[in-house]
Amino acid sequence: MLPPIPSAWMQLLETEAIRTVYHALDIFLEEEVAEGQMVLPPREDVFRALQVTPYDRVKVLLLGQDPYHTPGIAHGLCFSVQSHIRSLPPSLKNIFRELRDDVGCRTPNNGCLEPWARQGVLMLNAVLTVRAHAPYSHRGRGWELMTDHIIGLVNTKPTRVVFILWGREAKKKRSLITNAHHVVITCAHPSPLSVRKFFGCRCFSHTNHALIEVALPPIDWQIPDI
């Protein structure tokens, strides 16, 4: 079920612990499929965040929880949806509103955030798969061990990385970020349940300020129309 880990990350993740986790997850996901469950995102997109943003290009890490559980939406980048989707999830709508208010981005006609990933934003979910129509259904199955290791690897980068942690679950990963040259930005999650505390966070302008401060190129947050 699981595709290979992208080559740009493979060497970094080639440890006995990660091999064990990968094997256990592969067995678990095969069992899910054998039982007739639909696993999201599609197999080829499970490691898309790692594929699009190699380790040496990471300058921002945006952490989500788990993939959208509605079929046809998730494609392996946290908060992002496939480009043909026009009815956007509420959290993504709220992200676009904050982008407009913070850095003046117009609302695009699609919710595919891959342009961010190609600029060095590692758009990582803490859990990389989910059972269709069952949010959080693959928590505690081993993904957290792998993604915590990825966060730890990014923490070892000698150049500044901005870590964006939205919501209570993401904030729990704060302890994995120990190097003083990094910047951690935390705020409420953009979901409708906490969006009043998310609006006004100015995470996007703060991120760019932190990058410019150390002579790194800022992120162009404007998602182009397609």
C-alpha cells in the first residue's frame, strides 16, 4: 500500500526505527484496504509533502493534523485540496481570509497550495493517511513516530526554519524544536471552532519577516488562479 519514501528524504529516514514503523504502517493500511476501507489520500500522494519539498529546500514547516477525509479532496499537502475542487473546506476559506487581511492576497479560484510547497514550505500532516469519512481514524498507528522524526530532522538544519503550529495538537510538537536560530509561530487553528482566535494572527507576514531577517527569500503567499 505505501509508496516508497521520496529519494530526497530516504537517506535521512533510513533508520531501523523508521523501517519498523514503515513496515507496520504498510501492513495496517493493507488490512484497511482488504476490509473494504478507502484510504486517503491516494497512494501516490501519501508522501507528496516530502516529494515536493526536499529537505535541503525547507525553510518553513506548516504542520496540520491529518488529511481531509472526504474522497477526492486531499492530495498529501496539509490544508491543501486538489486543484479542481471549488467548494473549499472551511479551514482553507479561513486561511485565505487571513491571507487577504495580513498580506493582501486576493482569494484564488482554487485551493491547491502546492505553490507554497515548491517555495520551501513543508506542508506536513502529523498523520499522513485517514479512512474515508472517519477523521482521526489513523491516529496512533505509527505515523506520529515518523513525522516527529521529520520535524526533528528539520530542527537540525543549520539555517533558519520557521515552524507554523496552528491549534492545540500542533503546539504539542513545540518541544521537538530546540535550536535557537529557528522561529516558532503558534496560534489557534483556522477551523470554524477556533477561527475567532486565528483571525488577526498575521502568521504569514511574521513568517516572511523572520525569513528576511536572515537574508532568506520570503514566501510569495499568493496562490495563482488556474
